[in-house]
Amino acid sequence: MNASGDTREETFRGLYAAHFDCVLGYALRRTSRAEDAADVTAETFLVAWRRLQHVPVGDAARPWLYAVARRQLANQRRGELRRRRLGERLRHDLAVVVPDVSDQVVQDHTVDAAMARLSARDEEVLQLHLWEGLEPREIGEVLGLSGTVVRPRLSRARARLRELLGNDPPAAGHIQDKHPTPSREEER
């Protein structure tokens, strides 16, 4: 390094050693988290390094550093405000797109518990119908059966589930506006 580079580094080291504690204390008294104060202090000394030729000499350096730290705090607060507003906007947007499903979760848990008490065959045909929204013909394709075999199997499985729940199972879970095919008993 040349002499001017050594002098610049020595000047900065002296400034840092003389004022680091004061700048950190200033930032700590104005932030709620120590890591935020550390960031403000680091940014302040980064500005001091970049603008070293503008830093006043002697006792006048501390107020200059405080002014830089004050601007860094303002930048940090603006950034936090932007992030908070963005988070609120995203939460609002998600609430519109993804509705509150807490009641559905309780209902699903009840249905899951009832379905676990069914035979594996009944459970599978009901899952394909209620959760995946498949019709008997489509369930038949998945299971390798004809639709005529699936229809009565589905009807019996629904009747068993209805007995366990005390009501009809909810509509298909992933397809909106699509309701389970009513059994012959329900059509009467």
C-alpha cells in the first residue's frame, strides 16, 4: 500500500477507535433490538469510510457521525415501515385468495376420524369421490372397475359414513360448486 493509503486507513482506524462506542450507544438508545443498532453503527462507519475526506477532525467528528447515524436510523425505519406495509398487504391479499378454513379443518378432522373406522375399500372410494371430486365412472378408471360396480359400492360407503357422522359428508374438497352424487335414498 502507498503512503496515502496507509494514512487513510490510519485515519479511519483512529476515527473508529475514538467514536465506535459513542455511535453504538447512540444507536442502542434509539432502537429496540441490539442487532438493529449494530447495523446502524456499521452503516455509519461505512459512510465515514467512503466520505473520510468530509469527516471533521477532532471533537467535531462525533456530531458528524451522529448525523450520519441519524440518517441511517431513518433509512432503517423507512425500510421497516415498507416491509410491514408489504406484509399487511400480502396478508390481506392472501386472506382474499385463501379463506379462513378453521371450521373446515374441524369438520375434516371429524370426517377423517369417521373414515378411519370404515373398511379400506369404502375409505378409498369415498376419498376419490369426496376429496378428489371424481364421479363413479372416473373412480372406476382409477380402481380398474366399471362404473356400474362403483356406483353401489359408493352408495353403501356413503351410507356407512353417514351412520358414523350422523349426517351427509361434505361436498368434494378440491372442486368448487361440485356436490357428491346423491344416493337413491336421497333422491326420494
